[in-house]
Amino acid sequence: MTDILFIVLFLLWVNGLPPLMAVLCKNRWSWPVDGGWLWFDGQRIFGRNKTVRGVLASILFGSLAYPLLGLSPWHAALTAALAMLGDLLTSFTKRRFPLQSGAEAVVLDQFLEALLPVIFLYYQKSFPTLYIPVIMLLFISIAYCSSQLWQHITMRPPPPKYPRVVKSSVRYREWKACHTPLAKWHVWFNLTTFLSDQILLTLLFKVTGLYKIGMRNALQINVEEKTWYFSTLPKEFDGFRILLLTDLHMDGQEEITEKIIEIVGNIEADLCLVGGDIRMKTYGDSSLCIQYAEKLMQNVNTVHGTFGVLGNHDCIEMLPELEDAGIIMLVNDSVPITINDTHIWIMGVDDPHYYQLADAQKAAEHVPENAFSIFLAHSPEAFKSAADINTNLYLCGHTHGGQICLNDGTPIITNSRAPRYTASGCWNYKTMQGYTSRGVAPSSIPVRFNCPGEITLITLKYADIINTGT
């Protein structure tokens, strides 16, 4: 009985290595076994999923598992090679039906990749003939269940009303434009911000005794309720409530995440929009920020889900993890929100400030002409291109309202190339309404003066008058 279990474990190991290597190595060394050649029927010989990398990994690491078989490493390598031969024959057979590469065929998918090595082991180990069907049955059952679990983990089905037709990992490769992080040394290549914010300003506030006061101010987050009236708003969306969270910087200040959760947990909205700068650092590991984001999203109560955009502190590599956390990211993309077969559109663009990759035309590509639309960007710097595509409402953050302001709330520095009137609160440009949030958390240094943090609750109202934000 022990022999049966060890043989089944070995077969699971060698047959599971190719998909595991595909996840670990992504596109590296993924040369197809058939070289892309076609058979006489015009179909690929094996298909794109059968790679030299997978075959070699199975043989190499299979040879290291020789103790399971009680044979030499060479015998184990040959057994693994026979399993891969069976897998290739299965793929060849499926192409002839034809079935698409990667399409599931229960039993057929598991049969040959187990039968060939089991017959070889039968002659090498001289175990009872009855062992063969028992091993086959166990392997096919476990392999099928494992493949279903693997599919769920790596290619889990999208949630209801999910707007994408491609996986986040595909978008990651498509939009990969982020710099390669330079770890802790990256900060030295941004000396202006580093010196002015993290050294000089910190020193100034500490010397004057204002640093602790500023930190306490940063934890005072207001809920700002804003209402906009639109004659173009579909009546089905009259009273539609949007929770706007921007500049969360969740790994920048202790206690900030719990404070945000405490506030948003008591807010019910139809939709949540996240305006970028989810993390504080602009380099290095983002796992802590992702953990906080996941915890926050578990406490956001919305009917139509949560959508977000990237900020200048965020990296494109964060997209898959953010989407797993529950934030569907819009990278020069759009999505319809539907009530009773009537739509409004949310358009989201990549960071307009640091990376300057915002593409309003691309975001509007699938938006019907004259449709009511909301434009989500990290900063106000894409306002002109948004107005050119007839956006109704522009929502953003990035400026933190100045973060450190004069007594009347006038920002000293906006950190934006857009006009100063777009730095905070409501503003207009042509026929487009705009709103720039002060952001939830502080940036660079954890202080605020005359500019409290902000969580915004927006209500859209239908009215047959000129659009007005209040």
C-alpha cells in the first residue's frame, strides 16, 4: 500500500511541475515544444502550453524525488520523462479533435501521463498487477481535484458584474510601464522631495514643537458630503451615492488604517472610487500596503463595488494584488454602472502627474457618445483632456489640498501643474464640473495644518438646471 501512495505522490509531483513553473517563471524560457509548427490539419502539434521549460523541470526535479520510487535518480528521471511523453500525446490527441489549448478533458487529461510511467514502474519494481488500476484511479481522481483547485486559485472566475474580459495579470504585462524599483537607494534619485519634505520640513516642525500637533491633525479625518445636480444624469441614478477615497497612503502613518475603517464602516454608498496613492513609499515592497487595502475593502459597503486608479506613489506591479483585495483598477479604461438597463460610465486613467501616462481618449474608447460619465484621475492635471471628451464630473486628489496651508486654508504648495483653482474642492472647466479631494492621509511627512484629511461622500442628483456642485 505504501508503494501505491509513493508512486501516486511522485506522479502528482512531476505532472504538477510544468504549471507551477509557468507561474513562477511567467514568460521566461517558455519555448513551445512544437516550435509553433502546425500538423497536417492546420492545428498546432501540441499547443502553446507545452513548453521545453515544463518538460525539463519535470525531468530534473522528478529525478530528485527518486526516494519516493525506491529507484535510482536515472530511473526517476526516465519515469518523469514518460509522464511528460504521455502529457504530450494527450495534448496531440486533443488538438486533433480539435480542442483549444488548455481546454479541459476529464480522464483524458490524466490518463496517458500516468499510464506510461506506471507500466514502466511495473516492470522495474515488479509490484502486483492489481496495483496498476488502483494507482491510475487514485492519480486521476486526485489530479482532477487538484487541477480544479489550481484553476480556482490562479484563474478564479470573476465576481458578478465584473467588467473585464482579461485577467489582471494580462493587464499587468500590457501596461507594464513602471520603473524598476531601486529599493532603498531610489529615494536618493528624488533629492528635491527627499530634502525638502523628509528632512528640512521634518526638522523645522520638530524644532518649533509643531510636529506632534501636525501628527494629531493628520488623524482628524472629516467626512465631506457633496451634491451635484445634472440635467444629463439618467433619472435612474437620481440620488446615487459615491464614496471617494484618495491618497490613502496606508503604510505611511500608524493608526491611519484603523481610523479610515472606523469611518467608512458606517457609510453606505452605491459605489466606491479610489483615487490613487494607495501606498506611501515610491519604491520597495508594497505587501504591507496591500494587506491594509484588503482589510479596508472588507469594511466598504457598496452596491456596485469599488474601482480605482493608480497614483504617482503606486506601481503597476500592484494591480493583481489590488484587484484580489477588491479594487478593480482602471488603467486608461472604462466601465459602465447599470441600473435598470440604464448606464453611467466611470472612466479611469493612469497617473497624470509623475508617470504622465493618462490617456483620456483611450479611457473613453468604449463610452457611447453623450453618455453621462465620471472621470477618475489621481491628480487634476488631466482636466483639459477630460473636458475634451465631454466628461460630466472630474474626481481627483493628489494635492492633499496643500496639506500645510495658511489659516484661511490657502495651500502653500499644490505639487500640481494644474491651475491653483483646481487644488482643492469644487471647480469648473468649460461645461465640466470638477472636485479635488484633500485626500485621506498625509504624504511624505505625517503632518497636516489648516487642511484636515477628507473622506468624500458624493450624491448625484437629477435636475433640469445648470450643473451645480455644492
